[in-house]
Amino acid sequence: MSVTTDQIQLDAYGPERFAEHQPFGRVGYLFTVPGDFPADVPPSLNVTDWEMAVYRTRASAAECWEVRDVNGHRKVWAEADTRREAVGLAFNEIARIRRERVAETAERRVNILGLAPVADTADAHADDTGGSGPAVDPVADALSEQFENAYLEAKRIRRAALAAAAVYAAHLIRPHLPTAAALTVDVTNGGLRAVLDPDRKALWYAPACPVGLDDATVEEVEGLMRDALEFGADEKSLEEAGWHNPGAYDDTYDLELPQTQ
């Protein structure tokens, strides 16, 4: 699917849309990135539609428009002087990422699975008429598709596990620290390094903060983090799941805590 900024429907939202500790503007606009965007991504790699928010914020001491996804990752996809430009840049970046994923899939077929590249429409037509295009192995193609579906499902489930861990951690911590908005976690061992408020000030810190969390709660949260990180803690996967490296230490990430009931 091809999309232009003129075709994008923007729906205004107000202060009630997001909790105060969440990193979105208090007012702004919501829009959707279709799961089949861009049009040149194969249908087998389509994803669910993404809800996005565009709002005014401040970056480098200058007011600008920021685009961030709403569906769990909360990644900043674009910043620009105008709303239109910010939305357009976000679509461009999402298209780049999704096309990158297509290239990675093709590379796995050739270098890992040992399969021939998938023929494009012209090649397939040449084969049907007796041309010399690449040979088609239906069994290999079926097995490749089975692998790709399993691979994508594994990534989806891993993201779901990380998201569920964030919800559970919030439930454990907020009875002690009601304004907790984020955790700082050592992803090499699941160690809890700090609990942060919405302004990124430390409410609790390891190893010797005298107030805030008891040892039993810390141990339970750290065990949860170890379980959530058991299947790997590579930078790309963590950032896709909404973990952010603040830059101070390579192995220390901030995890935004969602609202809990």
C-alpha cells in the first residue's frame, strides 16, 4: 500500500488520552500506519496496523513536532518543524525499516536456508513460458514460508512477554512507589538499578537506597526481569520492545512502566 501525507487521517486527542507519565504530548493527533505499508513489502511480512501520535514537544531547546508509536514500543520515529513533515518522515522511516526486514529475509533464504532467491513476477512468468529463470522448488518454498512464519511469531511472542513483564513489574512496584514511571535494568543479569519518576528522578536506587523498596520486592522484580530477558537481550530486539539505552552504560536500559489497574 502506498500512502501520501494528504491521505492520512489525523484525529485530535486531548489530555485524557494518555497518562501524565507517558511520553506523549498532552494534546496532539492520532493516525494509523497500515500493516501493508509500503506496497513493495510482500504480504507474508505484513504486520498489524500501527497507531501513532504526532504532537508538539521540545527537542534541542526548540519546539517541534514529534511522532511516536502508541502500540507498546513508544519509539520516536520522527521530529520536524511542521506536523506534515514529521508525519511524512515517520512514514519514510517505517518504510525503510520494513524494507530492511525484507532484505534480511531474503538474505536468510540464501545464506542460512540455502534457498534460491524468490523469483519476481517477471521471472515467474519466464519460467511458465519455458524461460531460464531460477528453478522453483515448491517444497523448499513451503518450508521457507513455514520458517518465516515461525520466526515472526517467535518475535511477536517475545515482545508480548517483555510487555507483560513491564505490566507485572509496575504492579509489584507501585504499591511502594506510586509515581514510578520507569525502571533502569542491567540487561546482562536482570539487576534492578533504579526506579524513576515521570521526570526521570530516582525514587529508589541500588544498592543502598534506604527507602522505597524492600528486599523481597527487589528480588521478585529482578527474577521477573531475568525471565523476560532469558531469550536474549540484543539492542535491536530490546529497542523494538520499548526498552531504551540512555547512553550512560552499554548494558543498562530504561523500561517504561505502563499504567496498571
